[in-house]
Amino acid sequence: MQKVLVSGGAGYIGSHACKALYAAGFEPVTFDNLSTGWAAAVQFGPLEKGDLLDRDRLDEVFAKHQPIAAMHFAALSQVGDSMKNPGGYWRENVLGALNLIEATVAAGCKQFVFSSTCATYGDQDGVVLDENTSQHPINAYGASKLAIEQILANFGATFGLRHVIFRYFNVAGADPDCQVGEYHIPETHLIPLILQAVDGQRPALTVFGTDYDTADGTCIRDYVHVSDLVDAHVLGLNWLLDGKENRQFNLGTGTGFSVKDVISAAKLATNKDVPMTYGDRRPGDATALVSGSERAISELGWKPTKSNMGQMIGDAWRWHQNGGYPEEANAKANEE
Ligand code: UDP
């Protein structure tokens, strides 16, 4: 089996990617420091515990497994947090990625798939964002990811490192088989927070800002099912293995949902009320982020089939009711 090194394979999106890679006939080797990920999420290949800031450890893992490609998910990924702690985002995201990219090149591995974000586009007032839209991030998270895109362009030109960059819109849902799912402590993302409010694990969801320039005053985002998103990664890997050009692809659906739209959809999907309050805007939030995703569909042959709001919330709800990963397994693995 050809191996793929998956940084962040113990995290939300990385664990789903490992499942998709395994199903496609690859062996995913997870490289993760378990700072926010879960050993219990690593079910489809080996776990190599390590930190991206530890270059020696990276070299060791590349030498041991000789992967044909690296897929890079590990990152700090919260917009609000990045406005409070920009240094952490530059250090862990940019230096971490630089180490991984350099280790990939040093190991003679030629393929790199990178998780970037729509936050690299910034706030562009009503524009549907396609891959040719200029990038002007308005938060440290987006800025750190854009810097990594630029590093990849440089390493592509100088060392021939071949890469596909995916700019994610808002990733949601969980594996329909409930083997892996979204499990953050603390949780900061909209849909899991709504579900926690629905079942009484928190008193209410706070809607961040009701005075945006949108129809109902709340922010608009484009949500994509995590299982669809990771399918695109397997297509991106095969794109590189087929010798195709370095390329950027948005991953979204082209449909925007306001925060209030998502709350209404959650009421329908769970058949329960969503306790909520209204609060201030969250610094760093763009008004609207909606993808033009034609390129992934026409060039990669991506076919998102699960990215409707009902299925995304329904799958997240079933995963939530399952209770996440078993606490004991997590505690034991995180201590090792
Ligand atoms: N949001 C909210 N209340 C929360 C968390 C998020 O109103 O407790 C809003 C947030 O302002 C944004 C949208 O929900 O407009 C999606 O936020 P999330 O953190 O899930 O993803 P992001 O867009 O930051 O990647």
C-alpha cells in the first residue's frame, strides 16, 4: 500500500481524510501532537506522535514510512482565537508548515496537498469568491494560511514540489457511519455549538452580531460536508500522482447560509428548539464568504453529494448524540 503522511490526522478533517484515503487504497500515516486531536480518531493507519516544530522527528517519520505524498491538516484554525493570539498562528501554522514542507522536499517526496481557507480572501462585499479572486485576509488565521500558499509556490518553483491547495469554506457534518466526527474541547464552531445548546450542554448559543449588511443581519457562510471535502483530497492526490499541474481549488457549494438560517435548519433537523441569545460581532469575522466552486467540479471531477444543510446537521447531530470519542481511550493515548 502506498503511504500518505497526514499531519493532523487525529483532528476533525484529518481523521475523515484518513478514512477516505484508506478507502481509496492508500495507507494514511498520521503525524499529530495530539494537542487538539484524539488518538481514538486514528483508526485507518498508524499514529506517529510528533510536533511539526520538531524537524528531527519529522525527518525520522519520513525515513521510516517513505510516503509518496504529504497532506497537511494540522493547524490552529479559529478565526476569533487568531485575533487574540496572532503570534501563535504565525509560529504554529507558518513555521510548522515550513518545517513539514522542507522535510517533504528533503525526503525526496514530491507531492503535497494543503488545507487552506476561504479566510485568505478576506471581506469582499457580495463577491462570489473563486480561485482568481484576489486574497486580502482580515484575520491572522487567513494571513497565516496565505503565507503557506506562498511558501508552496516558492518551493514548487525551486524544488519542484508539486502541490494542490484546497481553500475550504465552512466544513460541517460528520462521517455518516459515525466512526469519526467533530470533537473539539472547547468547541467554537457554529453547528456543534448549536447542537450543544439543543441538548442542554450549554445554556444557549450566542449569535455573534446582528448588524451585518445581510438580509437578516447575521454573517453568511458556505457550508460543505466533511465527507465531500475529503473526497476532493483523494481526487487532488490522484491529480498530482497523474502528473498534473500545481493548482488551487475552492471547496464549498456556492450557497450561502446566514447564522439564523443555520439555526432554523437545526430546529428542523433535530426537531427541537435552539436556545439562543444575541451578542456582539466576533473580531475578524467577514460579512459573507460564499464559494465559486466550479473548478473543483469541472477539473477534479468532484461530486459533492452530502453537502445539503439537512444532512450536514443530521450527521453532526447523530455524531453528537453518540458522545464523541470515548474519554478513557483519549486520556490513555494522550498520556502515552
Ligand atoms: N458564530 C456565532 N456564534 C458562535 C460561533 C459562531 O454566531 O458561537 C458565527 C460566526 O460569527 C460565523 C459563523 O457562525 O459567522 C461560522 O463561525 P464558525 O466559528 O463556525 O466558522 P468560521 O466561519 O469562523 O470558520
